[in-house]
Amino acid sequence: MASSEIVSCHALNKAYQGLDVAVLDYIDLTVSQAEQVAIVGASGSGKSTLLHLLGGLDAPTSGEVRVLGENLTHLSEAQKGALRNHALGFVYQFHHLLPEFTALENVALPLLIRRTSREQALHEAAHVLEKVGLRHRLEHMPGELSGGERQRAALARAMVTNPQCILADEPTGNLDRHTAHAVFDLLLEMNASQQVSLIVVTHDLELAAKMQRQYRLVDGQLSQL
Ligand SMILES: Nc1ncnc2c1ncn2[C@@H]1O[C@H](COP(=O)(O)OP(=O)(O)OP(=O)(O)O)[C@@H](O)[C@H]1O
Ligand SMILES: [Mg+2]
């Protein structure tokens, strides 16, 4: 493995029971350190499935996924969880912030899961929230934030562990055009400043064009745009 390889898959195949064609049909993809990869495709083409497999949230029917050189098929659920917490950050279309916790606590959570002290976790969370422009919103509950602010908090939560790669599934799908570009640009800034790799699913070709590499997922295959 090249030392800069962060996430890769080989001959990745995913078939769901009841569907007669494979959603992912022998896909190869390698993402190196600090690379930016956009994935576009029609609804139902398998974009979320691909991200879930790359992040070890689901298992392929066949083929392999490697994260930091580790073949996920050879890892237990606990080992996969630890590797995910250490190497990856996830951003979803609908933020998935916990409604009963403040922005600060939500962002601190991945650190608390890895047993960072509460004081240190809150300190680091505040620092990342500041970076995404939410210094004045630390104590707000998710329900008290705007859509764009929620997505920025979700980005902060994904970044707080200093992951090597962010997997983002329509992170701006729910935002108006101006806010979508602002949140997307924040991802690109993090990529530039922290050398974090980005794998971003978006239906927005204009946003995808901001990334170094763009692929379209059609009939289970990735084709470079
Ligand atoms: N758990 C599941 N069981 C059965 N079929 C599934 C499951 N999850 C997804 N599928 C099917 O796999 C296909 C790909 O789904 P996926 O969610 O990956 O698409 P997508 O490209 O992310 O779509 P969207 O743009 O609407 O989010 C769809 O046809 C979907 O119905
Ligand atoms: Mg999807």
C-alpha cells in the first residue's frame, strides 16, 4: 500500500436481497491523503451504500475496503468502531445532532467516546466550533440553530477527532444555494488546512466541480467525469 492511501476499495460488490441487480458492481476506488473526491448520481444509484461500505457502517457482499491499510473484513465490529473513531469523520444530509445536547456537547461527543476527559473534550470542541464560525452558538440546542449552522456544527463534530478522511453524504442537500456553498467551502478549507481527505456525495454538479476528482455512479459503476 502507498503510505498516503487513506480509504480504498477493490472489486466492491453490494447486492441487496430482493433486488435482482447489484447496487455496486465491482467498484475500485483509491483516495489518498488530502484528495477531494465528489460522487454524483441519480437517486437510488447507490451513493449512500458506497459511503456506508467505505466507512465500515455496512458490509459488502464481496470485495474489500481498506481504511489506513486495514482490511475491514478482517476486523471485529469493535475494531472497526475504533478505526472509524480514529480515522474517519461522517457528515450526513440531516445533521444527526442529538437534540437534547448543546452544540458544544454534540461536538465533544466523539472525543468523550474515545475517553478524552470532559474538560479537554469541551475545550477542543469549542475550538473547532470557533473555526466553523459558531463561537457565539456553543450553548445553543440544535433546535435553536439555523439549517446552515446545524450543518456547520455537524462538520465540527466530524472534524473534532482530526480524522484522515471525511465521508459526507449530501452535507449541503438541505440548504439554500448560498449557505450550501458556504458549508461546502468550509469542507474545502479543512481539506487545505488539515490535509483531510474528502469523499463527498452531492447531487449538485456545481459543488462537485469544486473538487479535484468527480465520479458519477451509474448502473453500479463509477465513471470519472
Ligand atoms: N437496506 C436495504 N435493503 C434493500 N435495499 C436497499 C437497502 N438500502 C438501500 N437499498 C436500495 O439500494 C439502492 C441504492 O440505495 P442508496 O441509498 O445507496 O441510493 P442513493 O444513491 O444514496 O440515493 P439518494 O440519492 O436517494 O440518497 C436503492 O435502490 C435502494 O432502494
Ligand atoms: Mg443517499
